[in-house]
Amino acid sequence: MQGLIYYISLPFIYFLSLLPFPVLYRVCDGFYFVLYYVVGYRKNVAMQNLRNAFPEKSEAEIKRMCKDFYHYLCDLFPETFKTLTISRSAMLKHCTLSPQAKEIFDRYNQEGKSIILVMGHYGNWEWAGNTFSLTCKQKLFVVYHPLANKYLNGLMYRMRTRFGTGLIAMRETYKDMVKYKSITSATAFIADQTPMPENAIWTSFLNQDTPVFPGTEKIAKKMNYPIVYITIKRLKRGYYTILAELLSEEPKNTADTEITTLHTARLEKDIREQPELWLWTHKRWKHKRPAEKSIV
């Protein structure tokens, strides 16, 4: 069945990837109408997440934010499929690295220092990986969770590695980082996924008790790589820029939960500035905080 779904989907995915951008976005507008008005994909989840995150907003404002999010969601996945066929020059035209970010990455490369990048599911993170690999000299590795469908996972693997990015399966993160220690690298963690509550660092995020994976902080301290927060801002439809900010030069010298608190707060700031760019359909708050866990 997995293979059947894959082979039925593949021609359509390649068709989308080959469309000129103006035509692609007309198709995206059609996807939005179907997804929001006809299917209503996880609309209740998105609306409730927005209400909880922005209690100061009126219901009309929440609905407007929700529509903006679905419009963006219906751009995001077709944009991702463009990676299958997009040229290097077009990729760098549509997703740029800010001069300040390039300065940070070039400095660490010149010093021969590997770094850790931390980010959220915010903006087009797939394009950001492509642009980093095309622009920066250090090898980029992205920590990812393999898809259950092995055929679609293989397609995503080919897309994500097309411009030189390496992938590290989540369960192999620390072992592979040690293996690649001789390489000047940047390892990217997307740190806003939902861990099991008993193993999480709990913090306040968007007005709610929120579990955060402790692995990013633990590995940063073990490797003692400088940790840099990444933001992907959308300038206009189909155009992004990557911003970077140093969070810690020496993670081993930080207090417990300090790194987690820093990158979570930074992501919240970005979400409040452009809320439509975050994945509101994700069931981020499906777990409740265990009684013995404190909030940081």
C-alpha cells in the first residue's frame, strides 16, 4: 500500500515542482480553498491553538490568523516539492542568507569550529537548508525523523540532500555527531516537536505549559559547540531570508535549561511577529505537565 500511494503521488509531485512560480501559486490558492473550506483539515486544532496562544485577540482576529496560516501552509508544501527540480540560482534568488548570518557562519568556519543550529517549524525550513548548503562552507547536517512510508521518506531524503545537506536520524544524533567531529560542520535541530512529558524540559511557551526536547541542550553541552538560533523570515510570497543569532558561545558553561529557555523564547518572539509561518495544525499541547515537573 505504501508503494501504491507513492507511485500514484510521484507524477503529481513532479508536476508541481516543474510549474513556474506564478502558476504554482495559483494552484496553491486552489489547495487553500479545498483544505480550509471543503476538507477543514485540523481546523479545530489550529483555531484552538491560536486562541490559547493569543488570548488577547478577538475571535475575528483569530479567524483571520487561521486563514493566513492555511494560505501559507498551502504554499509551503508545494514550495518544498520545488526542491526536486529548482536550479541553484533560482534557489538562492528565492531564499537568501542575510549578511549578518553569513558573517557568523564564515567566522566559525574560519576558526575551524563546528556549530549547532536550533530552529522551529517556522518559515520554509527546507529551503533554508538548501541555501545554507549552497552558501556556507561548513557541512550542514539536519536532524530529522524518518517518515513511516519508506518510499516517501526516500523522496524526501533525495530532496533534502540534493544540494549537499546531510541527514542524521534523530535516534542516531549524538553518535553521528561524534563520528563527524573531524569535519567543520553545522548540525541543525528543529526543536519545537513534542516529546514525551516525563522526559521533557517544561517551559512556558505561547501562554501554555509546554514540553521541549532536552536533547538539543544536552548534546550542545556534551559537544560544547557554539549554538546559533536560526530564523526564516518570509519577505513576500515565495521569497525568504535567513537570520542568525548567537545564543551561547560555550554551552557547557550555561545553567541547566538555560539554552532551552533561550531558544524557546526566541521562537515565540518570531511566531508573534509572523504567526502564519508556524505549524498551528501540529498538536503541540497534547500532553499535560506531570505534577513533579517544574516550569522553567
